[in-house]
Amino acid sequence: MIQLLQTGAGVRLIINQSIVGFATGITFTRSTSSKFIFEIDNPYPREIAKTSYSVQGTLTGIRIRDSGGLDGAGIMDESSPSAFFNSKYCTIEVVDRVTNKHMFTIRNVVFDQDSWSIQAKQIIGFTANFKGTFVSNEVSDQS
């Protein structure tokens, strides 16, 4: 069986069931914390127990004229006090263009910071940081 390499150009990025055509990249890290479990009178840990799980990352992209940026796309709508207080969770999906399989699905995502870069003779770009509660992949879907 030949294993095929996956490229960034071979995926679609979908947030809340809409393709995010202005996104140029996404990075994320999933973390598990753990702690040692000790027995009485034993200086060595008996086992290691996982205590928490988290996902955080960054979305990068470009600004499209008259789009409203991340607010207009409903990804990070902080455009008014009402939008700020009524924000909802997002779902981020990275989908293989050839097989249509969900490579990664990040659930219960909240975008909590964005920054914009505006330079003369350059395309306006952004980075937006997010946190999520869980990430699954195509292996998760088989279990």
C-alpha cells in the first residue's frame, strides 16, 4: 500500500459548516496534563494519571474587501456589545479534498484574540488565536 503525503493545498478549512476561503493556514496543539500517583512509603511513582486535555491554536489569513473580517464571517464576532455577549462556540473542520474525510475536527472552539497586519503595498493579514475542548481525526471516526 502506498502512503500519500498530505499537503495544505489538498485540504478545505470549514468553520461552522462554511468554507473559509480567506484562511491561509491553521496550527493547533493538543495538550494533556498528567501527574504522578505515589503509594505510601514508596519514593517512586506507581503510575501516571492524565488530569486534563486542551486544544489551542492559531488561524491565519487575509482580509477580503467589504467582508467584515472575522466578525463578518461569524468566526470571532466582537463587532458590538450584543455580539460579544452572545458569542457561540465554533467547530473547525479540516477536510481532505480528495477523499472528503475529516482529517481533524476541533469542537467547542472559542476565538479569543486576533491581530491584524497592515503594510503599504502588502495584503492585509490576520492571526486569530483559539481554544477548543477536543480534537478528533479520521482514526477517531473509525472507533
